[in-house]
Amino acid sequence: MNVLVTGGAGFIGTHTCVELLKSNHSILIIDNFENSHPEAVKRVEAITGKKVNFRQGDVRDIAFIKKQITDFKCEAVMHFAGLKAVGESCQNPLKYYDYNVAGTLSLLQAMQSCNVKKLVFSSSATVYGAPKRLPIVEDTELHTTNPYGRSKLIVEDILRDLYTSDPSWHIAILRYFNPVGAHKSGLIGEDPIGIPNNLMPIVAQVASNRREKLSIWGNDYPTKDGTGIRDYIHIVDLAIGHLKALESLNVAQCNAYNLGTGNGYSVLEVIKMFEHVSNQKIEYEIASRRDGDVAECYADPLYAMQQLDWKAERGLREMCEDMWNWQIKNPTGY
């Protein structure tokens, strides 16, 4: 299948492109490199031994997207392009609505005009807000605690409205929990620009002495050790989930799936495991809670197991080992 991958040079996009190429799909990556690096595309080629089609551009440019869909004879789209920092979204919500909502609208309009109606959408577990019950199932009430999550939920609503108006669409909405780790080769991984917003890259940078210490945002949550609990999922498991979702689009649908392990780990548990695999001391300090953060968030992945024949296979130790391998091979990123 010819698959257009928006944001394909990013963390999740690159790993998914590897899995797509391994399964003999043809891909065209579109990226504007705001939160990614051109070297990542070369690394995908190095891992797979295959040439990657690439165009630099922005999903908000409808004419550009239409041309790429037409020229590439695109049959499906995987949509990763967007911004993802909760804290930044609270400080600059208009930017997030522009990139994440307006960008997706432009993409959908281009797809519709080209009669391409297969889409795998990159959503987030933040659409569940502060969940009232755990583990989280897909029919949990949707409400968000920050503009980033709200931008994802708005797009989900747009996709559901689109499918209701035109049931010939084939849509899979994937709600990620916390992607971590890296490809086993150490060639691709998470390379945040500036100060990382997620836990694992900061832990890795502290372990490699790139940063002095990390801040734990709150140790007074109602959890087993007071720190926030999250469902961390290995990036390769997540990428394989996208492949399974694409394969599920042989019938018209608009379904949402949790991609997580079903296990929650606290910040302190992640630090302890990373210290173990890296044999490094992780220095940290306790800071006040961040706006928009919740105490606990972990998935019930049963629906994805049943409908997509997918299950996360890699545990926390392997996530930390692969992240450390990426960090020591790429101490300053790409």
C-alpha cells in the first residue's frame, strides 16, 4: 500500500516508518522539521536498506498535500504531524489549535478532494483527562485538562462527525499512553529540541551527564510513592500497533483504540530501573506539580488486542535499555 506519513521524521513517525517498510508498504514522509531532524529520515533508510520518499512541507498547506497525495498515488494516511507538549500548550494554546486542529482539517480536506479515505490518526490518552476509574477503557468519558489534550479531542470529534456524514471513510484513532525507548539499533530514538517535556529523555540525559538533574513534578499525589503513575509503552510496540491499525482498515469504520501495556509505573520506579540498566546515579529534585498533570493514567488494552490482534510485548527494563543505548550512541541527539 502507498502510505503518506505526516510528521514521519519524528519519534513515533520514524519507528512506524521502519515497520511499514519492513512489511513492504511504500511510504512518503512529509515533515516540516519543526520538532524533528532530516538525519532521522536517513537513519530509517539505514535500518531498512530501502530508499525513503520524502517531501519537506506543512500539513496546513492544502495545495501541497493534495499534490503529494496525487503524485504518490496515496492510498492511506498516517497522521503524526503536530505538537505534543502539555506545558507549552497551556502557555500557547492558539499555536496548538493551529498546528493540531487546523493542520488536521487541511489534511482531511486534501484527502477528501483526492478521494483518499483511509486514515490512522495519532491521538493521546490525554483525551481521558483525570480518569474516574482505572484501567481506562475506550468508552470512558472524554474530557481533557489541558489545551494539548483538547486539540486531540477536537480532532477526534471532527473525525467522528466526518464518518457520520460519510460512512465510506476508514478511520482508526490511536490513543497513545507514554511512548518511550528506541529502536534496538540505536539509530533512531527520541530527540527533543531544547528541554525535554517527557520523563525518559530527561532521565537519559541526566544519566549521561548532559543534564545535572531532573525535576520530579510533585511527590504528593495519592499514589504508592507520591509520584505520578503512567503507562509506558515501548516505541516499537507502538509502531507495530500502527501497522495493525492500518491492516484493520479493510472495512469502513471509525474506531478508537488504546495503545498501552495496561501496567502503570511511577516516576521513581522508572528512575530506579534506569539506574539499574545504565549503572548510573540519577540525580533529581522534587518540584511543584505541573498544570494539567493527573495522578495516574494507564490503559486497558483489551479492545486493541481483540480488534487489532495487537499486544505490547516489551517491558520497562527493555524500554530503559533501548533508551540508554540510543542515548550513549547519540549523546547530543541527531
